[in-house]
Amino acid sequence: MSNFRLWYSRNTGALIAVSLFLVLYVFYSSLHPRGFTTDLFVQNSNEALALIFVSIAQTLVVILGGIDLSVGSLMTLVNAVASETVIGTGPEIVLGIVICLAVGLAGGMLNGLIIVYGRLQPIVVTLATGAVFTGLALLIRPTPGGEVDGDLSWVATNALSELPATYGWWDGDPPGWFNLISGVPMPIVILVLVIVLVWLPYRNSELGRGSYAIGSNEAAAYMSGVRINRSKLAAYSLSGLFAGFAGLYFAIQTGSGNADPIQAGTYTLNSIAAVVIGGTSLFGGSGGAIGTIFGVMVLRSITFCFRVVDTDSVVGFLANPLLQPMFEGLILVIAVTLGAARAFSVKNRLNMFR
């Protein structure tokens, strides 16, 4: 019983995010004309995946006890790079993807090197590097445009059934086992692969555990033998990699690039909100990617719900597109306040980790 109580206390925020998402999404789907269909799931997962990756990037830094104001700008930079490189023959496309992820990784590593060895505050460093990333993105893509491979864009933004159909994996009908999973949205497949291959190995590694220890108490972590600098560098580098995933997918989704500073700022702010809603402590040392994923889905579900509000109903004013940003902002303020309430209510910071 004590183990369950400990698990529940550590995952309360994430469980609240899951519950709130289910309520909002069931409400949205029940009112949508194509509710609970594969097409709707694909559409919604497409709209959420880029923000999910950016928010996971933010989570890695918040776990350390910091904050990253450059994740949206780094995503925008990678998006601009992708619009120039992810096109051509198969090997050229693979090389373009590698270049995009390398740019994200390098951007995160740059943040880590300056913060660790320059001994500067993360919020100041990432504010500055974010401006640099935005400037580079505008240099590469001064106006929206570019191109991403059409087949890749089609496959990555549809159901799993389009993968073998597009690339001709089977001459005849697909095997029976594939039909069971053919309706799964490809964005969800991509997300699961990234979580399994990148997040979970990091979370269970020495460096991952070290980042949680640093966020809990950096001095105690140092006295316990945690390699502080190495853990911080790994966290910031991996944060950049996830921002790279976001920029790459956004380019694949839109089929082009757009170095929009306003868009970069919006993604950065929403990533912070999603992290808090997902149960990651602003003090650091607790939380994780899974909670953040559902934090993003809560944010997106709020937006989805506005789309299906009946304009003739009592709350029909919510459907006014001019008023929606204001209502979304108010809901975000409430959600973030409730998500952070536990952190600000404890008298002893150690109680956050009991």
C-alpha cells in the first residue's frame, strides 16, 4: 500500500492531466460529426505532435530546475533547414533528416555548454540563443517556402495503412496482423518510437537519474557523486534533439518551412504550460515526458472543443474566432496555476519528493 501511495503522490499531476484530457476529448468527439473515427484521430494527432516534442524538450530542462526559452526558436531553425534538405532521392532525404536532427542536437549542446561552463542562468542564456536561432532561421528561410518530400509528408501525417501502400511493401493484400493496426495514426507511431528509443533509455540511465537528482538538490547530488556537468550537458543536448524532432515533423506536416518568430514564441510558451499541466515541478526533480504528452493533449483538446461549440447555444460566444485566444489564455492561466499550486503550497521543498 505504501508503494502505491508513493507512486500516486509522484504521479498526481500526470494522472490529473490524463483524466482532464479524457473528459475534454470525449466531449469534443461526441459533438464532432466525425467523432471517434480514424480520420479525426489522425487529424488531431497531427496537430499535437510538434508541440509534444517541443514540450518534452522543455521538460528535460525543467527537471534540472531550469527553463528553456529557446526551444521554439530552435524548432523554427530546424523547420527552415528541413525545408531545404528533406527532398530528393531516398539517401538524400535520410541525409537531410540527419542534418536536421544534428542541428537540433548542436543547438541544445550550445545552450548546455554556455550554461555549464559559462555559469550563467538558463533563462538568460536561452533567451539570447533563441534570438540567434531565430535569426539563422530567417537567414535560411526569409519568406515561407521550400519543399519537403511529398511521399514522406503523406506517410507521416496519415494512418499507418499508408506506409506500405505508398512505398509498395506488398504486392497483394497486407497480412492480417497489419490490418489490426492499420488505422493507428502515424504521428502516434512516431511518438511511441521516439519515447521508446530515446526518452526511456535516457530516463533510466545514469545521466537521466542524475538530472532528477540535480533538480531535487544540486549540492546533495554533487556530494553523492553525481556528475553534474555531464548530466546537465546531456539534458540540454537531448532537449535540443527533441526540438529538432519538432521542427522536422512540422516541416513534414506542412510540406514547407516558415521562420516565424511569433510562432516560435507561441510554441515556447505553450511548452511551459504543457510541462506544468503534465505534473512536472517548476522546482525541478520530478515529472517526465509521459505527463507532458497528456499536458499537451489537454491544451489541444481545449482548442478542439472551441471548434464544435454550437454558435446558437448559451456558450455560443466561445465559437467566435476573435475571442478564442482570450479564452484559451484564461484557461491556460487557470490550468497552470492549479498545476503549480502544490509546488507553492509546501513549506518544505523536500515534501515534493516524498
